[in-house]
Amino acid sequence: MKCYKRIELHNHSTESDGGMSVPQLVDYLYANQITCFALTDHNTTSGTPKIEAYLQKAKLPIQHLPGFELTSYHGHILCYNMGRYIPWDDIDKYNGDLLFDRVHQQGGIVGIAHPFSVPAPIANGMRFDMHIHNHDLLDFIEVINNAHSMVPDNIQGILWWEELLFKGHRIAATTGMDLHRPSDLTGYFTTYFLEEDPSLSLAVSFANAIKQGQTIITRGPLIVASLIDTQLELELSHVPSTPLHAVVKTGMRTLTLDLVPSSTRITTHFVPKPKEKAIVVELYEGSIAPDHLVALAPPIYL
């Protein structure tokens, strides 16, 4: 399996509404074996220089991806590779493309956080309701937010992501802890991105992986899928301890494969149909139900 690197992409500090200062957040992540992360405080990048200064002083082997979470009454947008803020005083519910374009103009990558969160009046602005004219402007979607329930919130994000892929859009999937204070991290989903060249900076490596759709969402083994001619191969990072089920989707058909605890690979005959745009592989433990989801493989673009 190629080299996939773990990264935590959605974290907050006291620079916005988090309960830990920047140094406390860094120390907490490091204590939990998290050595690659993004700080995504609400509507501010003030924590970025503080992280850089603290990492230089503490000499911790941690990599930081600069960013912020643009937070509005029409939804939340995660912006990475952003050392400075973008203007959004002219935010338009009917044209979210405007904000995506501005992030790209500064060399950043942009996606939607928890798109199907509980809406107003319970949680004003948490659900994304801006109109998107060009979905190709989306670099990624946070399909699973660990602070939100799998049903109904996260499963809707996964299905929306898959729907866009099946229409031909190339959009990566991410997940986030949405960490605001110390929490039990047992069983949560995390993101792994393909690190093709370790000599490249984190910003470049992560952006390359997002643009190629090379991210894995998992709370268990890593899983990747490849299609060579008419052979679809699934590869796991380690032999599963329990039986797993892989669900292969194209938007036109669904195939279920059983992965027994004996091998890290499974191969099956698969011939793409002319109108199929992408292949998505979901991994489940036990029954095939939202609460039993274990991982999402990087999509195969056809």
C-alpha cells in the first residue's frame, strides 16, 4: 500500500470558541499521538503565528496546516493553506461560488464542513444552505464530522458526496473531530491523505492529495481500491480481525464483497459501464448500516 499520512483537519482553540489555548491544543494532540493537524478557528487566523512560535520553542515533531473555518449564517466553510483571511462581508446565500473562488485565488483549498447539520432555529448557520452553481469549485466535503451523529447528519453528507462523484465531479472526502476541548477520541473517524513525496511540504502534499481525491476516511483499517483493465482490487492496511463487508457503488449499480479475516487483498471482475463516472467503496463491520461504517476508500475516477 502507498504511504498515507494521518491528519486531523478540524480543531479549535481559545482564539475562537475552543476551550484550549494554542499551546494546550498542540500538547493535547501530541499526547494523543496526533502529529499532523490543522487549526481551523472560526473566522480568524490569529492562532497560526502562535502555533508556529510554540512549535519552534517546544521542538515537537508536529506538522501544522494553516487554515480557518469561515462561519456564517448560511453555513461553515473550511479553508486550508490559508495564512490570511478572505473578505466575506458581501456573502451571498445564492452564490457560494464567490467564496470558493476567493480561497482559490489565494492558493488555498476549500470545502464544506458538516453540510447537513441541524439547521435553524436550533443551530443557526450550522447547515450549509448556500447555492452552488459550479460544484467543481469544491475541493472536498467533510462527509463525517465526529461531533455530529451518523444518522441523520453524516450519512447525508456521504450520500451527497457520492451523488456528486457519480455525476462526474472530482471531490475529495474528509472528516474532522471538530475538537473544541479535550474529548474521548475512541472510535472516531480520521483522515489519511496520500503522501507521494515526503520531501514536499505538508501544504503541497495535502493539496496534491485533495486534488487527486486521495484521502481515506477510517476508524479502522486503511482501504484503497484500484481498477486495472477489468480487475477491481481492494487492499487493506492489515488483516481484519473480524469479517468485513465492502460495498462497491457506481451510482448505477451496487456490489457487495465479503472480506474474511485472512487476507489484506480481494480481487473481483469488474467492467465499468459507459455512463459510470466513479467507483466508491464503503467498508462495514457486521451489518451494512450507517452506524457500522468503518471506512471510505479514495474514489476511483472513471
